Amino acid sequence: MLEAPSSRNGHTAIWTGSEMIIWGGKNALFFLNTGARYNPVTDTWQAINPGAPINGRGFHTTVWTGTEMIIWGGLSENFSQGQFKLNSGLKFNLANDTWEDISTADAPSRRYQHTAVWTGLEMIVWGGENHYEDFFNTGGRFNPITNSWKLVSTQNAPSARSSHTAIWTGSKMIIWGGDTKFSTLPYREIFLYSHTGGIFNAFNNTWQPTSITNSPVRKSSHTAIWTGSEMIVWKGRGGKYSPF
């Protein structure tokens, strides 16, 4: 029986309907381009093709389309550049164990600590930060059928942030919390956790704010799930949010 993948952090995990696929991340020294499939019924692991041309990366995002895993963004490194951010992505076809680059034309700018959701038709990536610790309130929508990107509106979008959470309700994306930045004095930056969020309607490319009434305390690097009727966030203490 294949052993579990090597120790790492900053990796991703998705559920295919029958298996968990983990990929990427970083060990004590390097970003990794390895991953594996875990079958909970047989309690076994199976390695996936690392893809020789693929740079290792971590702190990226991953979505499952129903047939493919799409990874995007994150951190990587090499000897000439050191550590750098990415605005590239790849598709992994589970059936034939192969990788394929996705388009970078009109893709969002380089970033990590962003979020990604799958709508059933598109991957939506949003937020995150770049090399200079500048936060984004921008994003993009990737269609794997047409291999093309289009922008997410910034009108009425939540404030720029990273390390937030995002869920898909079946019709809308809700983002909440995360790290934000503002300055109260010249040349001095102050970082805060957020207790605000936004609801993105993918049909008409519009935003509306989430309520802050009875919201949980400000959080970053928390978790969030969608129950079918509510978003539940948790880190130490949490809260339930109904957008309807």
C-alpha cells in the first residue's frame, strides 16, 4: 500500500465524489509539485502524475469541476528569482492522469492567500495579496470549456483582503473576514482582521454587502462551509449567516 504523501503545509485538498486529492504545498525546504489520491473506502493512497513541467507551489487554490481539478495562483520559487507569486494555473484530468496549462490571458494579477469557488460553470477567484503585501479586492472568472477569463466587478466589492473565506451557495459567492490593511499615520501601515463580507451574484456581476449585525468577531485564516441554507464560519468562536 502506498504511503501517504510527504509532510507539507500550504497545500490544497478537494473531494471528487469518491476520493480526496491533495496537491502541492511546501516542506521545510521546497515548494512541491506532488500529490496523491485517497480512497476512504479502501483506505489507500495512489500517487498522481506530478507533471514534469509544473513548478511546485503552495498557498494556491483548487476547485473540482466534476471531471477535473483546477489549481491557480499561489507561491513558488527558483534559484534565480527566489520566492515569487503566480497568476498561472493548471487542469488535472483524473481519468487520464494528465496536466494541462490554462490560459493566462486576462487572468487576475499574481497573488496568494486568495479564494476560489466552483459555480458549476466557472471557477471564481477573488482577493489575496501580492509580493508587497498589498491586498486585492479584484478577481476573475475562468471558464474551462472556452479556456478564457473575464473580470469580476469591483463596484461595491468588499474591501481588499487576504486569508478570507469564500463559499458558493448554488447561485452566489459569499466572501467573509480576512486580513485588511489601512493607514492612520503617514508611512505607517496597520493590519486588521475583518468582520465584513460581500455577496457576489455571478449572473449579473454585482456585489452587495453582508450584514454585520450579530456577526462573529473579526477573523482571519478561519474556516467556512455552506449548509444549503447558511454559511457557518468558525475559528475559536463562530457564527451562522443566512443570505436569504
